[in-house]
Amino acid sequence: SLGADPAQRALQFYTGLRYTDEVVSPDTADFTRPDVIAALAEGRTVFGIAPLSAASTLLDCPSGNDAKDTVICKDGKALLHWAWLPGLDENHLVGTLQAWAVPQHAAHPEEAARFAAWLVSNDGARVWAQSGGIPANTEALRDLEPAQEEDGPAAKGAAQAPTMNAAQVQAISQARGFRLAFPQAATIDLLWKAQNSMVHAALSGEKTPELALREAAEQMEKALKQGGYSPPAE
């Protein structure tokens, strides 16, 4: 269950990736999913990561007499393209059901598509991790060694890629893609909202993992009752 010890340990682990191991950027708490969706819908970003539940907002374009060109729609067709998060193709995981959204009306849409394809490869997943991200394909980190800093004038004058120490590499390699299957209830959107709010509150430091889990469990129980869902008898 959501309030069980394994759930608490999982949330504590992911919170530790930011505050203890420092492999997740603090900026992640300042840019929410609604911000990402709004930036994509308004054409203010080249690509972003959004939940698949945002598909109706980003991909549904009226056709026929109702067609209206916008920054994400043209001739009744969506200008956004979706691809899996880095590493999902290799592990065939559901993960958090998020995907890359690449605007096809970008100046170089072919290059954007190639970039998305590279991100789902082993090489892309490794670079994603080296930059502080959590790839679903953690197998790509099996042989990953911490990048060594180079000395000398040339190295000092050149742009350096983000590096991770051995402890950080070990911490990020322990992250796992996960499945959180919600029961089929009419209020499933409320369940997703409670879960997302729980993770954001813990990672942003607004609440402890224990408090975030407890409040999410209460919200989910209320949503299930509203949806008329009765848990199976044990």
C-alpha cells in the first residue's frame, strides 16, 4: 500500500538523490508540469517532458470547419511529436508514463527527431545521467565510470561536460523505472494528481516523505470513495 514501509523508503531514496547525493538539480522543484505543458502549448520551448495525460491538451487539433492554426496545430494536425523517455525502449518499462514532446515546426525538425532517438539509446541515457537526470535504462550505467577532469590550458578554456563522482554514479544507477497501477475508477485523474503532488512536495522539500505519503494516501482514499471503487476482499 501507499503508506507501507517500501513506499516510504522509495520516496526517501528519490529525495536523497537531490539532497544527499546531489544528482538532481534543485531547479526541478521550481518548474512544474503545468509550466512545461504551458510552454509547449505556447511554443516557448523546443521540447519538454510532459505526462501522457497532457495529450488531449497538446495533440487534439480540431479539423474541418473548426480547424484553427496555432503554434501547435496546423490544418487540423498536431505539430508535436512524442517519443519515450530515455531508456524506456531498452527496458520496456511504463515508468511514469511521460514522453518527450518535440515540436515538428521547429527550425530543424529532422534534427530534433534524431536528438530524441539518440536520447533513448544507451549513449543518450548515459549522458542524461551524467547531467544529473535519471534514465529509465539504468543498465546503461553498469559500465559508466566517473568522468575524469583534465588539466592544462586547453581543458580549462573549453566547455566541460557535467561530471559525477563515484558515489553519485552508484546512487543514480540504483534508480529504477516503476509501475504504479491505479484501479479503474472514475476519479483516476484525482489519483494521479495526488501521486504527482506527493512526489513534488517531497522532492521540493516542502514536506517530509512520510508526511507527503500520508497526505497522498488520504487524498487517494477519498478519491476512490468518490469514484465508487470498492477494494477487493482480502
